[in-house]
Amino acid sequence: MHMNRREFLQLLAVAAASGMAIDSKSALAGNDPGLYNVPRKGNVSFLHFTDCHAQLMPIWFREPNVNIGVGPARGKVPHIVGQELLKHFGIKPGTAEAHAFSYLDFTEAARVYGKVGGFAHLKTLVDMLRAQRPGALLLDGGDTWQGSATSLWTNAQDMVDACIQLGVNIMTPHWEATFGADRMLEVVNKDFKKAGVDFVAQNIVTNDFGDQVFKPYVIKEQNGVKIAVIGQAFPYTPIANPAYLIPDWSYGIRDDSLQKWVDEARAKGAQVVVVLSHNGMDVDLKMASRIHGVDAIFGGHTHDGMPRPVPVKNARGGTTLVTNAGSNGKFLGVMDFDVRGGKVQSFNYRLLPVFSNLLPADPAMSAYIKKVRAPYESKLSKPLAVTEELLYRRGNFNGTWDQLICDALMEVKGAEISFSPGVRWGTSLLPGETITYERMMDQMALTYPGTTLNEMSGEMIKTILEDVADNIFNPDPYYQQGGDMVRVGGLQYTINPNARIGSRITNMMLKGKPIDPKKNYKVAGWASVAAPVKDTPIWDVVEQFLASKKTIKKVVLNEPKIVGIGKNNPGIADYKGGVS
């Protein structure tokens, strides 16, 4: 049976309208095993999403083609991309899953399979799975309130209400802190308390006496089984984000206190103990080896869509399953435990891609989203330019969206060099699409958007790059404190991720000339975490740049040359910057 694209899309539309959940490739072959046919296997279930970054509507999101692991993490999950990732997880190329989990043929596959995520479609999937799993808990791994224009403009209220309507039971935070401590406490003590949502974070304590700011964990009962969910907020929030927004709180990994809460929960009769974590996957893998008594870690922060959990043995011989559930509302994790004789006997896990063409929209959630967006629709839909390029963010070094921001900073601010933070959030746009105000804001909707223009010495520039590189490529995950590498405009350099701090960055060049350590250069940036910056917000700078261009074409990715990682590293593919 051969179909053209139009017929194929009609099939998808019919399937969605009739409520069928199908794997489109199987449908083409005349089979229908059902992408979303996940019968319960066990008596305790968790549903998990994380890092949706306030995306209420279906979007495009391209996975990275660069995710390099250093030290013992080289070539291991999550540091594998593209074909290597498909091979590792046994995913057939050209399928819906291959599109969801990898960057391969992104533009073509996106046009076939359609957008991902959207809370109305996620709600349908959550309800469908819950119908088969009485008492299943929905876990929200954080980075939920930040990342869109509407969350910024409503002070996160659009997301708070959406999550309550979605049926979230338990949440832990990261970017939530960028709305400030008072706002976090207001939501937790009012909205969440009223709705019965538990907000847990064992590793956030007061600076003065070390008291818990939030509950460290909760114990629930599901089908007669006591279960504990312990919260682990992003441990480096006051470093990666402005500390002045949460001045009285201290974070950290806090293995010792985590073990204490695990032991306490077990002593209270918990037969299943899980950690809802925003550590990032490498940190979770290390933590799992150091803590005992944890059955699973539901992880976030690094946006790794991992189809299977990684089993990690600890010193006492137990095993913890480490998962990470991607980002942008693209995935929903489903973990079923068979608990008998007081402990977990077996598990079944699926990370389900949320294809908005394959899941009908929940009417009530659709109505809510329409209502909350209504006051802002005209501003959100304002056209700024058309892109002829695939615009994306994600990957260790750069993305075309980041490049566009770097180019805008240099042109509008009159700088020789620009820096843009290596954050992982930000949606994608296909070639030929209009860059609306909303899609631009997806890249920069944060509460400290001020732009800067400073004179910096060559020596200072190198120090900054070395510091950020160590945050990402320190071989000890517990010292990895940031996102991806700072994005750089104008400046070229070479990086050796495996070198020591101070020696990773070499061959810094500007317009064909070596950077002079003693000379000063004009450097533009934004999103400073040090102190509030009142200057022009980044969205005004980028809007001005886009309006002057009208059409975005030939975005030249400024990526460093990478050395010392080996040419066959499975964490890098289709890289134009040069690898050796």
C-alpha cells in the first residue's frame, strides 16, 4: 500500500478525529499495534513529564546532534545521538519513534508526523493511561512555569492552572525559582494546597538554620501499597540562575539528607521509594550509585528523551532505575511496578512521544488554553520575519536560533563579540514558517532579560569560556553546574572537552586574527545572573533585528572546532565545526 503525503496526512487526521491512537508507520503497513496501547503491568504506576517549559500548544522540537560525554560517560546514555541512539535502543529508522527521539531528517519527518506536545493532547494521553491505572500518580519534574510569553506575562499563572487541570499530583522545581521565592511560596501555599498538589524538594533549605523550605517527600497509598516520592530540585539553581531571586534559600545535591529521607520513608512502611529529580541525567546516574533504597529516579533538566531506564547498582547491591523524560511536553513516561512481598519484583517502562496528530485534544483543556491565551493572541501572532532555515536550539555548542540571537546582539548593540546563554529550552521552526512574536519569545521568555555591552579583555573572554566549559565537561557530574556551552557570535575557538580547566579553550580568533589577552573587545550579552540589568530586554533587540531582515536565510553556525574526543564519538554527528 503506497500513499502520498496528502493521503497520509488525511489518514492521520481521520485517526485523530476518531480518537484512534496509531503508530503511523504501522498504519501504513496495515497493522495497528497502537503507539499508545500500553496495558498496565503491575499494581503501582507513575506517569512523568518534565521540562515542558510552559508550552501549552503543540510545537516543533529538534533533538540534539551534539551531546558529548566526558570521562566514564563517553559514549554512554545519554551521550549518544542520531543513528547511534536508534541503534542503542533498537529503534527502527524512519519511524515515528525515530523522529521523536532523534534529530535525523528533522524537517522532512516533522512535516510527515506533525507537531508534538500540547497540554490538550497530553491531557488525553494522561487520562487514557490513568483509566487503566487506578491511583496512578502524575509527576511534574519542573521547568514547567517558564519558557513562554504567556507564562512570563501571567506570572506563571497560566501554567499553574494548566497543571492543576492536567491532574499533577507531585512536583519539584528549577526555573520556577526565576519568578522569585515569594511567588513560589504563594503558588505552593495557595493554588497547590487548594488543589492537593504536593511540592517536594528535600535539597532546598533556609540559609540561616537549614530548615526545609518545602516538604522533602510525601507518602501516598496506591492499591494498598505505600509509596514515597522524594523531591530533588535542581541543585545549582543559585549559580545557574540569579541568587538574588531566592536570597534566603540554599540548594545543593545533599546525598546525606536524601539517604536520611529514603531511610525514614522505608521505616514508615514505604514499599516503593522514588526520587522526582531535576538534577540532570549524569548527576542522577552518579547519585543512584551512592544512595540505596531508591527504586527509580524520574529525572529531568537535561532534556534527554531516553526510551529505556538505565539500571544502576549501588554499594549495597540494590538497583535504581534512572529515567529522563525529554522536554517541551514531547514525552510522557509510564512506569508500572509489580509490587509483591513488600518490594518491587519487576517493572515495565515506556516513554511515549506525544504526537498531537495522533491524540485528540481534550475539549476542557483546549477551552482553558484558548481562554488563557485570548488576551494575548494579537501580540503572540504578530509576524516578525520569515525563515528559510530550520531554526532550532539544543546541542552542546550552538543552534541556528542561538546564532540568530548572537547575530542580533552584535548588529543592534554594535559589538564585535556576543554571548548568549546555553539554555536547552526554546522551540524549533521549520523552513518557510513565519517567525511570530510568540516563537521568538519561546527563546527568551525569562524574568531577567536585560542586554549588556561591555569592554572585555581577551584574557577575561578566555576565562569565561573556560569556566563555562568546566561546568559542562567536568568529568565529575557533581561539578556540572550549567546547561550547554555559552553561544558565541563573532569569536572562533577550539575546544578540547577532555582537557583540564584552563586548558580546554585554544586558538581564539576574531576576523582571522588571534585574540590578544591584553586588548579590550566590545562584548554584548544578556540574561546576566549577577545583578539586575535594566538595559533593553533581549526581545526588543531581536525583534528589531528580525524586522530589519524580513527574511532569515543562510544562518552561518559559529561552532568551535572540537579536538580530543575521537572521530567516532557516538555523542556527535553531522557536525560542521570540525572534529578530531
